[in-house]
Amino acid sequence: MEQKIETLQESEKINKTNEQTKKKEIIEQEIEIKEKENEKKQEQEQEMENEEKNEKETQQLNEQIENLSSCFQDLFHIPLVGIENKLLEISNEQAELLKQLPKKQEARIRFNKMKELDQAFEKIPEYTQKIQKLKKEMNFITSKVNSLLSSTKKQAEKVSKK
């Protein structure tokens, strides 16, 4: 019986140690869970801080970009307006040239016709000389024909008298 008591006592001791061990394990698990939760919270807080930093940096970058943009606009606005005016002026001049183009083409056609007339007028003295030669030849031929006619008439009169 003593042995049973001892065994029971030992058994109780073992149970107590097992319970204590289980309690320790449970406590350790709870501590681990709390640590993990704390780590997650810290990570979440770190992420939120990082997001806030990123948002601030993005805002600062956007502000800097806006400042640079306005500086560029201020720097280049006047030259761009000048260029725009010059382009409008050139465009208007081109439109005017396009309006005048048909007139210039007509003038070129007239000029080419005038050249042809000039060439024709340059040949007038040559043609005049040819006409005068033809006239002389015609006169010569007419005088020959007339002389032949008169000689033929004379011979016909002689023959008819005979």
C-alpha cells in the first residue's frame, strides 16, 4: 500500500509536472502568438509609415514637377508665342502665294506664247526675202509667158496671112 501511495504520489507529481509543463507550453505558445501579433502589428505600422513616407515623397515630387513645369512655361512662353506668330505669318504668306500661283502660271503661258510670236516675227524678214524672190521669179515667168504668147500670136498671124 505504501507503494501504491508512493506510486500515487509519484503519479500526482508527474501529473503536476505534466500540468506545469503543459501550462508552460501554453504560456510559451501564448507568448509566441503575442510576439507574432506584435511583429505583425509592427510590420503593419512599418508598412503604414512607409506608405505615408511614399505619399509624402510623391507629393513632394509632384510639387517639384509642378514648379519645374511652371518655370519651363514661364521660360518658353514668350518665345513660343513669337514662334506661333511667325508660323501664322508664314502660313498667311503661303496662302497668298498659292492664290498668286495660277496668275503666275497664266503669265508663264503668255510669256511662252510671246516667245513663239517673237520667233515668228524674227523670221518675217527671211520670209519677206523669200516672197520677194518668188515675186521676181513669178514676174520673170509672167514676162516669159507673155513674150511666148506674143510670139505665138505673131506666128499665128503670119500663118493665117499665108
